[in-house]
Amino acid sequence: MWLFLVALSLVLSLLRLYQHFQQRYQFWAKLEVPYPEPAFPVGNVGDTLKPTIHFAYIIDRLYRQLKHHGDYAGIYFFRDPVLLVLSPDFARTILVKDFNYFVDRGVYSNEAVDPLSANLFFMEGNRWRQLRAKLTPTFTSGKLKAMFHTIVDVGMRLDRYLAERCTGPTAQLVDVKELLARFMTDVIGSCAFGIECNSLHNPDSRFRLMGMLDNNVYLTSGKRMINLPKLKALKVFFAMMFRRQARALGIRFNDKDVSDFFLSVVRDTIRYREESGIRRNDFMQLLIDMMRKDQSDGGVNDEGLTFEEIAAQAFVFFFAGFETSATTMTCALHLLANHPVEQEKGRQCVREVLTKHDGQLTYEAIMEMEYIECIINETLRLYPPVATLHRITTQPYRLPNGKVLPTGVGVIIPNLAFQHDSTNFPEPFHFLPTRFAERKGDAKPNFSFLPFGEGPRICIGMRFGLLQTRLGLAMLLRHYRFRAPEGASNHPLKIDPINLIHGPAGEVLLEVERITET
Ligand code: HEM
């Protein structure tokens, strides 16, 4: 009997759930916004359950299916309605013109149990505005210039490391993805935390070894944060859909051991600098100076930062900066290995500029390398590491059709889809760096190319990310030649479907040959 009752209540609950979803699925019809028919319970994104396709391509597919509707369409993310932006012009409206209606990303975070989530990326509303205003001066070209030598030092170590491996007459097979992940760990570790990680030479560095997982697989702390295993992905997914309930349950985005590690690194660094009186040209110093300001005026002006805020920002600089830049460099080298003419043009550009600058890799020289900039832009167009942009309505918003979107509705700007659309970029799957030289004179920024986002919430580290990528590429092209190994199967690159970052799956092996004397 009780079995029957359990079965009955299960069926009734399912029925109620089904009705609840069907009610939610009226949302776009009521607002007279075009939408594809949703399926219970996955809405229009059933493929997110498949481990074979990256989220950006699910959105790309919907974009192509709905594009003819004009500026926007509605989709359902399981039970939640999400506005899908379909035109670069409407992307401009959301990101810039009507930004005040779309201030937040709507990403789940829980500061109470996870202090590192109080960072610029996750933060919302006025707290985000205040923090963004405080941190913006950290990324001026003057500050970046002061940090340039730190990046060059790490670049020299990368060169020495590779030179030691490329001594013989034949080219060496190198996993450039792993190599560049280590390089970027060292650059960002040095600039954001003021720590010599030296993971290039020492894969056992604290930053690399921090995450010892069960079953004896160890992942780097960087990977640990971004490579969401399936279970964690489900947890985050649940938290995104049911933010209030997830907060009440104390669900956290960052694992506790990762969080404890970064908090202790920042605490040790601050103590060390205070005790030794050592100052460095890095983000950590700028953050510490802001903390001192807070302490000296008793926090009355609300201009400074607390210890937790420093730790959270250093953490997000590492989290947001390390894999995005490493992925960009990896994809650029992979493209160049498969396009020797463009590779040679890149090398030529580096050599010509350096000849003008007495062979010195100065900040000014790097900024003059226009073809390198074109290579990076074209790489970011084909392989944007952040491949969809997210916003949420922070107040009711009147759509161009006159209907009002309530607060709390998600918005997706499909930047990968825009960048792969032949309307915006003819021959979209060809690697053509010069298309960016031709676009340079465009007076208005074009919202079809958005690898760093746009508007007040644009990537704050854009110039830093571009600088370290330009420098890394210039140093490598100057001394090394890259070739795709014979019969290599990884072209075009296979994308890792379960990584939040849109980047290559597995190793990226290239043949590397030193072409100058050491
Ligand atoms: C090639 C490298 C990089 C790429 C492609 C990239 C891309 C992006 C994108 C697309 C966003 C979202 C923008 C939006 O929603 O409109 C973002 C936000 C952000 N990025 Fe980057 N990023 C890179 C490097 C960096 C670096 C090096 C740092 C720090 C040192 C950084 C820190 C951040 C932060 C803090 C945010 C949140 C900004 C806010 O909400 O105010 N990024 N990035």
C-alpha cells in the first residue's frame, strides 16, 4: 500500500513540476518575442547535458536558427527564459547604451561561505560600481609599463627553458598548451600575487601542486578552478538556476582548499612585504596600498580595500587572466604552425620593429608590432576564450516591441556566434590576420567582435592580457619556428566541451625548432 502511495505522490509531484514548467514556457509568447518550441524539462538547451559539445556551440546553433528574427529572440534555459541577442547593434544597446538596466552578470556566488567570490567578476550593483572605480587605476598604461619588466623576466625564463629543450639539429615535439599554461601561471603569479612561482622549471611549485585530488590525480590550482568536473558543473548549474535556495544551502563556487590556499598566500605576502619593507611593481602592491589607505582613514572614505577584498581581487586576476591568455597564445601558435606564411610575416614584423629599437624588447617596441596584434585579434575571433557574454535585467526593461522584461531575466550575447558569422566576417573559418589591419580605420567600434566584452563591464585586464600575449608571441617567434607534426589530427583544434573557458582539449603538440643562436 505504502509503495502505491509513494508512487502516486511521485507522479503527482512530476505532474506539478510539468505544469510549473509549462506555465514558465508561456513567458516569451506573452511578451510577443519569437522563440523556438521548448522541450520539458530542458527548454532549448538539452545539449548542455551532453559531454561532447561546448556551451558556446549550443548557443551558436540557436543563433543561426533564430538570426532571421532580427535583434533578439527568446530561449528557455531549462525552465528559465533567457533573451538571446541576435544583432551586434542590439548588443551595443545592452552593453553600452542601456547598460544601467543590465549591470549584473547573474552569476551565482556566496560571499558568506566563500570570501573569494567577493570579486569584481561576480560582484553586483553598487558594490560592483564602487569596486570597479577603485580597481580601474590599477590597469592604466603607466602601471602596466611599470610591470612590463616583470613580464619580460618571465619571458626570458620561457626562452631559456625552451632553448635547453631545442638544442639538437631536429625539431622537438612540445606540448605548447602545457608550456604556455606554466608561462602564464608564472606571469600572473608574479604580477597578481608577487610570487616567483617558477612553474616553468619547477612543476612542483606551490601554485602548480596545490590541488592534490583524490584518486592521486593532481591538477594545477589554475586548472582546479576552471576545469569543472561533471559533479561540480551540476552543482554550479543548480546554484545558477536556484540562487536563493543555493545560498541558503551554503553552496560555494570555489572549493574550500583552493580558497584557503589563496587566502594564506595573500596573507603571507602582505606580512612579508610589511616586515621586510620590500615594494614591487605589481598588482599586489597596488592592492596593498589601497588597504593601507583604508586603514589610515579608518575606512571613512570607503576608498580603500579590506584584506578579504584584496585576496578576492588577486584571486580573480589570476583566475580570469591565466587561462584566457594561455589559451589565446596556444591557439595563436597552433594557427601559425598550420599557416607558415603568416608565421613568417609575424617573425618579419618582430625583427623589423626590433631593428628599429636596437634589438631591445621594450614596451614601446611591443606596442609597435602591428602584425602581431592582427594575429592575436584573428586568434581571438576564431577562438574567443570567453565565448558567450552574460547579463541579467537589473530593473524592468522595455523591449523595442514595447513589451516589458521584468527584473532578473538572463541575457546572452553570443560573441563566438557573431565572430563566426560570414555576414560579419567573410570566410569566417579562414585564418586571415590582415582583415584586422583593414578594420583598423573603422571610426565606430564594431560590436560583432567582442572577445573582451564591451561597455562599463568590459574585461578590466584587457590591456594586460594583450600585453603579455603580445610579448610572449614576439619572444617565441623571434627565436623559434613552429610546425604542425606530420599527420597531426588536432587541426582544426578540438575544443574541450566541459571547460568554462573555450579552448583546446588535451595536448597541443607542435614541432619546435630554434632558429637563432642562444
Ligand atoms: C586574452 C585574455 C583575456 C580575455 C580574452 C578576457 C576576456 C574577458 C571577458 C569576455 C570578460 C567579460 C566582459 C563582459 O562581460 O563584457 C572579462 C571580464 C573580466 N576579466 Fe578578462 N580576459 C582576459 C584577460 C584578463 C586578465 C589578464 C585579467 C586580470 C589581470 C582579467 C580580469 C577580468 C576581470 C576582473 C573581469 C570582470 C570585470 C568586471 O566585471 O568588471 N582578464 N574578461
